[in-house]
Amino acid sequence: MNLRGMDSEDLIKLGEKGLDSLLKFVQTHLISQGSRWMRKKAYAAWRTVQESFTTTLYAIITELLRLQNRQDTLHQAGMLQAIADSIVDITQTDDATVYGLSILPRLNLGSHSSPLDGVILKVLQSKWDRYLLTPKVWAQGHRQRKALHVAGANYSPIESARLLLLTEAVIHGNLPYNPFPFLCRLTDKQKTYRESFIPTGSAWIKELAINEISNWSRISHLCTEFLLQTLTHMQDDPIIFGNRIHTLCLLSSTAETGGKIRDLEGTDVILKLLPRQFPEKRGETTPQKSLTLHKNKLRITLRTLRHLTEPAPLHPARHRSQPAEGIRHFTGMDGR
């Protein structure tokens, strides 16, 4: 079925029977409800066929949405439920799952409830629980949930809480300095694969912190310790460091969450890393993009230190690791 050359009026020819046939095909062929009765050899062969069918189906849906993005066709509850079941199906390959996740923003119903609500979290949680989550699916889940949020699908309090718990588990389980003995036996390639989960997790924590102040207490409880650890061990990665310091800057601005950073000696940790925010050699030509990135990181780092070191009524100056004047003396500029 080739839809690429069709116009919107051609969709009428598909008709109600065509949509019903498409729905039945998804329900009976692309969702592995009956896979248990298959023999192992037959099931292995079926997976290849299933992947081909699934990616073809998603391509058809993409083209149909291009032709006629109306809520009386593909947005019917039965069709959305079938698509949701297909994406959540854990027997799907990573490529099929990534493709399925990519069409979710196109099927977004905004504030209206839909069978697709929470599908991304279900996919990620299910794969993580079964040790099937890969960096590719993890990154795609984040990318498409961010697109949905931009389109108006806000995070619910329950979804935010579950995403934070999942993100904390994923990052903690893949930290390169994790004390688990088996990590010592991993090859460099395997370690790199595990560490590739961390940038996406860093971005997700930052976005959840920016999105809602009510998330700060939970982020502080779950993430403050390894946020500081990641600053130290992955300080050469500008993306991870930038996301981490941005989150810490937000957390440092309140008495409760800032106090947790101080209790973990976070002020000293950030101060020790401050020299790395300046170029080692002066006079070298620096690309504008890199220069802007360094300036933003330095600005946020100094703001974080200002929050952590300036005296406040609830946090007397005697509890500070360093006075604010120390920052200005160290940098040669006003820390503000």
C-alpha cells in the first residue's frame, strides 16, 4: 500500500471498511497476545515478519496523518488503543518501538484523555523491568515525551513521580563508578554503552525540575547525591555537566533542597570544579558555540554557589563552606 503520492481527497476512497481492516490487522497480527502457543523456531521467524509488518503499518499511519489529520479517522478510540498496545508490546524490536514512539506527537489529543496517555512511560518501565531497555529506546522516549509536552501534553504529578523514580534507577544502575563487582569485568565498549544512558537521564531530571517546582523535593531526595557525583566523574562532558549544574542551581535556591546540597558538602565539590570553567590557555580562538556554552555554564555555576554561600535567615553563615567573597576573589569578578 503506497500512500506517498496521494492527496487528502484520496483518503475518502479508503473508507470506513479500510480503516476497520487496518484496525483488525493491528489487533490480530502486530500484538503478541497469542505468541505463547508458537513453537520457538516459528516464533523466531515470526518476529522478523512482525517487525516488517509493524514498520510498514507505522509508515502507513504517518502518511495517513499527513493526508488527513482528523480525529474521526485514526484518532478513534479503538485505533488508538490498538496502536498503544502495539507500541507497548515488549516483543517488538528496538527499531519498531522507536518508530512507534515517533508517531505519538502526531496523534496527540491535547488535554483530552486517550489510550496513548502514558504509553512512553509504560514502554520504558516495562523494558527496564525486563532488562531490555537500550540507550536508543531511552533517548527516543525522552525525545518524544518532550515533543508531547511542547505540544501541550503536560506531565501529571503521578507521571512525574514515576519518571523520576525510573530515571534515578536507570542512572544509578549505569554509573561508571558504581561499586557493583561485575562492572569491573566489563569491556570498554560495554562501559561506554552503559554510560550512554546518563546524558538522557540528566536532561530528563533537568526538564522535570524546570517544569514544576513541586518536583524539587523529590529530585532532591532521590538525585542530589549522584548529581554531585556525576559533576566530579563526568566533568569533561559539557552536556552532562551543564544539565547537572542547572538542576543543582534550581535546587540550591530554596532552603530545604539547598540544605541537602550543603549537607553533602556540595559547595566544596562545586568550588573545586570551578577552575575547569575557564580555558586553560588564553588567546586561543574559541568557536562561538563553545564560548557561549562555557559562559552559560560559568554563569549557572556562580549562581549556584551564590545560593549556597550567601547568608540566609534559615541557614546561618556558620554553616557555609565558603563565604560569597571567596567566589568573587577566586574568579576576579562579582559572583552575581
